[in-house]
Amino acid sequence: ERRTFAPVTRIWAPASGLWRSVDTTTLHVLLVVFFATLVRSTFGFGEALIAVPLLALIIPIGVAAPLAVLLSITIAAVVVVQDWRKIHVRSTGWLLAPTFLGIPLGVWLLTSSHPRMVKAALAIVIVAFSGYSLLSARVGTKPPELDHDSRSWLLGCGFLAGVLGGAYGMNGPPLVFYGAMRRWSPQHFRATLQGYFLPASIVAMIGYWLAGLWVPAVTHYFLLSLVVTLPAIFLGRALNHRLRGAAFLEIVHGGLVCIGLVLLIQALRHK
């Protein structure tokens, strides 16, 4: 009987000080996790859009999604410890409270008869707002700005974040809208979003655990991923501190346009 074996490669494992052989699935997971963590640590958001679809190419979505949430908890916890002084605590609290009210609506929309229509509408709003902001910056007019915290905007963006999180696991866009309008510096932007994501991700992980989705494979890949996650967090912090206001806002709105287009394509393709 002829046997076939998955190709292996070798990586350095600092915890053991040894070279360890890993299969191509594990290598794929490590590469995706490193890149997604680097993006999240640099800009404060966006790793879910990268991690979940790419991980789902090679591991089950039921493993990929909880793994992404565990990584989100890890990244947020490290960033909060690093830069807790830069967190806008009041803004974070006012964003979190309505999030937990919006999550059930998001779950309901996901299970409703028109989830694609909802996803397409949200995508169009994201693309329109960020596209307008990018265009305004290019032609020299002033993009939308809030010179102080607005309770109505905080409640609205927090609620929409909960809806998006409950429906599609993407809390980020409404939070990024608010941070961009408040003109938070890249450092405050990164830290404040992690102050939000940490409790929100813990609640999400509890939901996965109660649903029986926190399986041994999730823990296995998570522990392996720590080898690349921690270096990526610190590298992302160094990159974040090199960013400046105007260029950072352009990157943020450009990223939102990409997220909106991906959501729109998914809706049109019946996903």
C-alpha cells in the first residue's frame, strides 16, 4: 500500500528552542495570522477581513472564526497593557453599551429572509462615506469632523457596530467612522479601538464556547499562532508610531472602502 504525506517545513519555536516540523496547513495558518495581526496592530482594525476568509481556505470556518476571536482578544489585551494611557475611556464606554443591544438585531438579520440585502445596504453606506471622505481630502475640502464627543454619534456607531458584529463578525467600520471624524491620532485610534475590542471579543468568545465551537483544534492553532502573533503586535506598534494624521486617515478610509467592496461582492455573489 502506498502512502502519501503532507509536505512539511521547519520553523523555529522559541518556547522550546528547537526546530519543529510543521505541515503546510499549520504554515498557512501562521502566515495568515502574522499578516492579519500586523495589520490590526498597525491600524487598530481590519484583521477579521483578512484572517477569517484566508484561514477558511484551509481550515473549517467553525475553527477559523473562533480562532480569529481568540487572536483578537490577545492583540487587544497586549495593546491595552502597552498603551492604556492613550485610550479614550469615555468614548469606549459609550460605544460598548449600545453594541450589546445591537448584537441580537444583527443575529436576527443574519437569520432573516433578506440577509444579502442588509449586507449590500451596509456595504454601500461604508463605501459612500469613506469614498466621499477620500475625495474631499483629495480636492481640498474638509471631510466630516467632530470637534468633541457626540453622545448621539457614539450611541449610533456603537449600535451599528453591534449589528455588524452580530450579523457578520465585523464590528470595526462604524467605530472607524467615529474615530476618523474625531480625528484621533494613530496612537489614540489604535489604543481606543482595542479598549473596545477586548470586552466585545471576550463576549463573542463566550458565545462560541456556549455554542460548542471552542473545540480542541481552535486551542491547538491558537497556541501555535502565539509564535508569530506576539512579534507581529510589537512590529505593528512600531509602524503605528511612524504614522501621521492626514496619511493615516487616508489609509483608514481606503481600508474601509475595501471592506465595503468585499461585503458588496459577497452580497451579490449570494454569500
